[in-house]
Amino acid sequence: MATNNEHIPTVRYRMTDNWSGPIKNLMHTMASVGSGEGVAHLQRVQFGLDTNAKKVIHGAGVLTKRRAREIERANVGGKKSGYVPTGNLMRSIDSHDSSNGMQTEIAPQAMSKKDYEYGQAVEFGTKKMAAEPFMKPAGDAIGSNLNETARKALKQASEEA
């Protein structure tokens, strides 16, 4: 879990495109020797890798948002703090893709009546309230399988091209 803003619990997933440069160099070489078929194949590989990478990142964001909402609904408030949840914090958890689909961030946006990020108080606790983490456990659960999921998706893209 990475935090973009230290006071808002944020989960961020990012994939770095390490394949485009080598593929473009190889396409240039193939084109220089007159292999249009080779260039076309490499274009399909490039498209498949890009598409599948974005699907993996977006999917991780959706799954983490869902898992964080489940954890928040099941564990926050009630017996521990006496707080009766309204669902506002759970509904405020959302994911946002960026960097042309190669990054996603998941964070709660709920604000309290006193205009502070309520997700911060719940995730990290306050002087009067124990921490009840929901973002970190969600990020850990989904992130633990993300490398393998990405590896399989990228391998599939290269094989299908």
C-alpha cells in the first residue's frame, strides 16, 4: 500500500511498461529488412500487452474497492467503538485509473461534519478511537496475487498475438 497523501489511506497499483521500447526497436529492425509480416505481428503483441496490462490494473482497483467496502462494512464501528455506521464511508471508497490506465488508486473520500477525512480516523485511529483498518487489509489481500495475475495476463497476450 502506498500513500499519495499521508493522511488519506490510499492503495495504489502501478505497472511499468518495460516492453514497448524493445518491441519498437525490433519493429524498426524488421521493417528495415523488409519483414512487414514481422512488424504486423509485433504490433499485435504490443497491442495485446498494453490492453492486458490495463485490464489487470483496472481489475485490481475494482477488486480492492470491493474488498475494502466489505471489510469496512463488516468490521468498522459497532462493538469496538459504539459508532453506528451510516454507510457513507463504505460508499465513498472508489478507484481511479490514471497514467493512461497503467495506475489505479483506491481511497475513501468521506468527510466528517467537522470537515476532515473520516477514512483517516477509521484507518489510523485517533486519541479517542482505536484504528479499524480497512484499506491496508484490502490492498494486502488483492496485491498479494497481483504479480502472478499480471505475469499470466502478459504471457497470454504475447501467446495470442
